[in-house]
Amino acid sequence: MELCKLRVNGNDIQIADYYGTKGTIIAIHGLTGTHKNMHYYAEKFKGDYRIIAVDLRGRGNSAETDRETSIFKHAEDIIALIKELQIENPILLGHSMGAFISAIIASKLASVKAVILLDGAAKMSDNQRAIVQPSLGRLSKEYESREHYVAEIKSIYHNLGIVWNETLQQTVEYEVGPVGGHWENKSNEERILADFNSFYTYNPQEISSRIECPVLLVYAKGNIGAMPPLFNLSDYEETQEYTKHLKTVVSDCNHYTMVFENRDDINQYIETFLSEIEN
């Protein structure tokens, strides 16, 4: 795996580039994530596929977002990245916000070979706001050290039903950096909230009807700790109705454990889907 920054649309985009031979999968993380959130999928499919896991702007070591940021702006960045790297037929693998972005890209770029939606690209409701928005306060807090930040996130993730391990430790450590005499998350709360609010401008019927390639939707039905699933399966009704070549599968994981655990069931769903589009 090689870490590098590319100049895309006048901004630096950090990518993790894993070697592979069959084609290229672009892995796009969720709202407050980084490329490290896609670790297990990169490790599973690298070698067979070239995996390019990105830090979206405003996350990790990529440049800050535009002041008027949205999932549609992030889609423009990824389209420009595809062109910069001269990827002819990318496969898009997106989790949560990354799924929304992947669907938007596929609706605009006819060369996309396939899309894998990990619990995203759904119709938004008050349920998602109630679960997601309270957790964003950590982004503007000041911490005495990286260790203090990690300790707080560890407690939050425990409440979300996530089992802590060394991979997660490294993922969380990457999110935070020194600022003056304290530590902060590398993301800006106001702009992350703007990205989240842009989910509500996503029109599943309009976007889905423009996607011509095969699509795999992986729905996470598990409760998030004491909270319900982030999405109900009914939130995907328009996505399912208007996507021409869609296969839906259901995992008993929750919205977060689908990336913070090595999920054998989802790996198998994806492996089968990839073999079908290759034949």
C-alpha cells in the first residue's frame, strides 16, 4: 500500500493505493471517516483489485472542503480523481456518505462499471438526524492529548456496539492532530454538518434512474447499541424501485460495525457480486 497526495480540482486529496490486477475499486468512507475506515475491504480485495481508498476533503490529510460543501461537491472531486488517474472503468465502493457519493458519480459517469452501496443512498428522515447529529460535537472539542481524544471515542463507540481493537485504535488516532497546545479532530464541525445536511437534498428517484451499471446494496439491519438501525429498509424503496440493475442483500451488522469489523458475510456478498460482473 502506498500513501500519496494528488492535486485534484486545485486541492490535495490523500489516497491509499493498494496494488491489484483485475480492475480498480475506489473506496469512499462515511461522514466523519477517512480512508482507514475502509481498511477491512481494502485488505480483503487488494491483489485481485487495485483499491484506492480516499480521504474526502475535510477529513484525514486531504485539503479542507469548500465553504459551501456537499455530497455533490465530493462527487466532483472523485470524478476528477478518476480522470487524473486515468481509470477507465472504476468500481465504486461507498459506505454511508460514500454510498450517496458513489451513486451520484455513477449517475453522471457512464464509464462506472459497478457500484457497491454499504448502507447509504437512501431517503433521509428525522431518524438519521437524531442518531448522527448529536455525535458531531466531538469535532469542535479541544483535547489535552491524542490519548484523551481516543479515550472519548472509545467510550462513544462502545455505546454504538463496536468492539475496540488495534485497527480501530489506529483509525481513530489518524482522525486527530495537534493544534497549538491541544489536539483536535482534523475535521471542521460546521462543514461536516453542511455535508450531512446535503444528504437531505439527495433525490433517490432522480439519481437512481440515471445509473446504468450493476449495483449491490448492502443493508445493515442491526441496532446501533440502544438505538435503532440508521436506516429502515423502507428508506430504500425509491432506490430499489428506480435502480435498473440492483441486487439487495441484508446483513445483521449495524451501520458502523459494517466497516469497523471484518464482516465475512458482506465480504462474500461483494465477492459474489464482483464475480458476476466479471463474467
